[in-house]
Amino acid sequence: MNLKNKKVLVTGGAVRIGECVCRIFAAEGANVIIHYNKSEAAALKLFSDIGGKEHGHSLTNGDLTSQTYLIELMSTFDDIDIIINNASVFDNMPIIEEDLLSARKQFEINFWTPLTLMQLFRKQKPENGLIINILDQRIFSHGKNDGSYLLSKKVLAETTSMLALQWAPEIRVNGIAPGIVIPPLSLPNSKMEKSIAAAPLKKTTNVKEIADACLFIAKNDSITGEIITIDCGMHLVNQ
């Protein structure tokens, strides 16, 4: 796919992985739609940095748990070419310790929101569309401390494969499963020493490497139904 003037929606696009994805696609000539919820200052800075409205970019602010907002979003931007479902909630804990409200919130953002956006996208994009779901390398395993966060990502991964088959050839659907990239918001000062030591490559994954993988998928029209693991080999030791 030639990305020049293609419209790319990135949920959670103002910070962290989403920010880097927006910058890389903008550099390729795409028209980026930056979704944000609470990160207004970061979104405005990013919007300005990549050229703003003059370069065809847009901002959208809203709560992804709102069905009304999702419908309005896809109605406002009815000519999107690529959706990158990046927004996520990470509140990992064993199921025995998890309350229903927390579980529902994680499934809402990590699964139901991407699914709704994908459904709306499929209805308005008759051909040459692309969906990329940002997952987690732990979808290939499970551990004693996992709960609804990982379950929601596993379901999204299975949906990625299912829809790639159901919606071909008009829509390509792929996923990227990152490993340890940057500390979670709940542990901003973590140096992640244990995780790095456990990774075969003994390092973290750079956010640009995740964004580059999105770009690779977008440019290769023969890739669908794939989940690319970018995790410094963590999935090899977590099986």
C-alpha cells in the first residue's frame, strides 16, 4: 500500500507506542487521525510536530468505552484506510483478586472497543482496508498472575485471525505482539531488570521497532492474518 494521503486512525495515539506510530506514518505522507482521551497536551504537541491540519492530520478526543462516541468517530472520518487499535488498559492481576468492574473495563477497552471499530470500518470500507491490532507477546502463554488483561488480548488475537479470513480480500487484518517496551503507567520508574534478564536478547523492545512493524505490514499487501511478535525472544521462554 502506498501510504501517501492514506487516512490512518491510531487509538491512544498521543503517547507511548501510539505517538511513535503516528510520527512514522506521518513521515510516510499519511494523514494521521490522533485519538486521545486524557492526554490532551501530548496530543496537541504531537499534532503540531507532524504538521497539523495543514498536512492533513486530525485530532479526535473521546471515551472509547462510549458506543455513541465510536459511532460518531467513524461517521466523522468515513474515509479511513487504516485502523491501528493501540489503546489499551493494563491492570494485571490474578483472576482471584480481580473484581468485576476492573475485568469489564479491561475487556471494554482491550477487546470490545477494537471489535466495534473493526465492525464499523468493515461496513464503510469496501476494499483495500487494513487493520492492525496491538496485542501482547504473552498471548502465546499464561501465568499464575494473569487475569482479564491477558484474556482480553488473547480474545483480540483470535478475532484478528478470524476476521482476516472472513474479510479477505477486501480488508487485511493483522496483529503485533510486543514484549517489554516501556514501564507500565502504574510503575513509571521501573527499570524492568527481571524482565530484561529473562529475555533472550537481554534488552527491551524500542517503540520505533513496533511502529516500524506497523509500517512494514501496511506496505506489504500480501500480509494478512499474521501476528508479528516483537519481544526480544520473550515468547520463547514464556511458553
